[in-house]
Amino acid sequence: MLYYYLPIIACALVYIVRIAEVRRKRDTIQGPVCENLTLQLFILIGSLMTVGSIVEYVLRGGGFQWWALIAGILCAIASFKLRWAAIDALGKFWSLHVEIRENHEFVQSGPFRFVRHPVYFSMVLELAASGLICSAWWMLLVIPVLFVPALIMRLRLEEPALVEKFGDLYRDYQRRVPLLIPYKWPAAK
């Protein structure tokens, strides 16, 4: 009977850690917020993914797969570690919004050496974690159907804002470093 509840508990814990992270107060420099819609969409999609994965699992009558549960937990751990490393690298410039400050510094250290948007990649891992933990294969469709369009909307705001702020420095970074998926090792400077 405990095995039945294990995916539900694990999926809920991933969500609780994520929401606690969103609400955590950090020492940051505030800047003008470009928009709020994508953050709201990210939170809504994450909530839908969690609840939907649990509902799919319950409606199916349980029957999770151990390999998927373990893969999901590993995805969640990787997601949190990657996001925390990105937040540490950004320091006082971390934001949940697209916020470019007047004295904004261009960060290329930590996970930013491998991918321009490690936090967004971590969000994909986290969403996949919920579906895998509960063996909720239908809910995994939320990633390409809902999350990717919201992410594209965010990137269409953020990338031009960074180019406007940092100019050729950021354009060079765009040429060298993948946008979202870290598929290559960083080139030596």
C-alpha cells in the first residue's frame, strides 16, 4: 500500500520545493519588469503538470514503474541543482521576471558556460520529473503543447533585451553557447 502513495508523495514534494523556491526572498537589485504573463503561465503549467500527473496516476489505479520513478527523482534533483547553481551565478541579478537593470552584469560563469538559459532548461527537467515519477505519460504532452509556447514567448522578450543591453558581447555569446539544451562543451576563450 505504501508503494501506491510513493509517486504521489514524491511528485507533491517536488512541487512544494519549487513553490518554496519561488516564494523565497533573495537579496536582489530590482529593475523594470518587462511583463508578468510568462511567469504566471510557468506557475500555472507547473501546477497543472503536478496535479495532472497525480490525477492520471490515480485514475490509472497506480501501477507506476520503478525505472520511471527513479528517473523522475533524478530529473527533479538535477533540475534543482541546476537552478540553484544558476541563481548563485546570477547573484543579485536573479529575477523571476525579464528584468534588465541599469548596472546589470553579464554572467557567463557556472551553468551559463554551457547554456544561455539554464533555469528554463531546469524547468523542462522539473516538468518531466512529475510525469516520470507518476508514470503519467499523457501529462508529458504538457511540455511541448503548453510549456514550450510559453517559453518561446519568454525567450522572445528576454533574448532581444539582453542583446539591447550587452550588444556584440551577447551576440558573440549567442553564437558560442546553446540557447536551452547544453549539447556541447564550452569553447576555450
